[in-house]
Amino acid sequence: MLAQALAPSPAAATAADAAVHEAVARLRSDLAALPSCSRLTDADANAIYALAYRDFGLARHDRALERFRLLLVYRPASTVYMLGCALCLQRLRRYELAAAAFGALRYLEPGVPGHTLALAECQLLSQERDEARQTLADTLAYCDAHPGHDAVRARAQAMLDLMRPRDEPAVV
């Protein structure tokens, strides 16, 4: 109820969303213009990605991480490669670095609340309960304002409920 009262008006939210999308588009354009982006052919990038994907699937997360990092040098705007890095870091229990990567993804792909949920998971695993609680609240607010993310919303709500002390009533 309080979150609804404090939420920006639909017009303000739309203007803010448009500003974020414009800033992300400029960032992507600037990153794509870097000289390193033209030093690796698409075929080479695809071959390295296939190796990274295979290594990740075989639970060789350290090797997969090396390959995803290499790909990010040459394709810094690729959210696929950044997500690969983030997932490898999470599997390697390097939660602070994984949280940073998921945080970057949160801004590069603002329409994907799963990145924010993954950020909250890393914060919890790093014992950052207050930050995780706020990130989960942000995830719920996003899902409430943008229909179609029911599974992410349900998971965020369940995580928030599990964080609540047993004597505190649930808030829906």
C-alpha cells in the first residue's frame, strides 16, 4: 500500500524509463565505437563463446570466466557475455564481483528484472541483508509497474518473505 502511494505517476515513470533507455542506447553506441570491437571477427567471437558455454555447462566455471572476460574486452556492450561472467562469478562464490556484474546488467537491460533478482541473491550470499531487502523491494516495484514478470515477482516475494523474522507479519 505504501509503495503504491510513493510510486511515481505513470507519466513520470514513462519519462524516467525513456531517459534510462536513451542513456543506455548512448552507452551501447559509445562502447560499440571502441577500437577493440573491430579486432575480433564475429566468427572468432562465436567460437570463443561456444567454448565458454561448453566450459560453463561442464562446471569449469574458472575457464568459462576467462573466456567470457576475453569476449567482453572485444564486445563490451554484449549483455550475453556479461551475463556469462556474472553467472561464472556466482558459481565460483565470488559474490561481490557477481553482484557488480548483475548491477551493470540491471542498467544495460533495464527491462529484465531477473538481473535485479540475481543481484539480490548475491547480496544475500554476501551477508548484505539490508541491501538485498532493498533490491528485492525494487524488483517487486518494477514487476508491479511492468506486468508480465510473474515468475520473477513470485521469486522475489518468496525471498523477501524468507528474510522476514518469524514474528513479523507478511506484507503483500
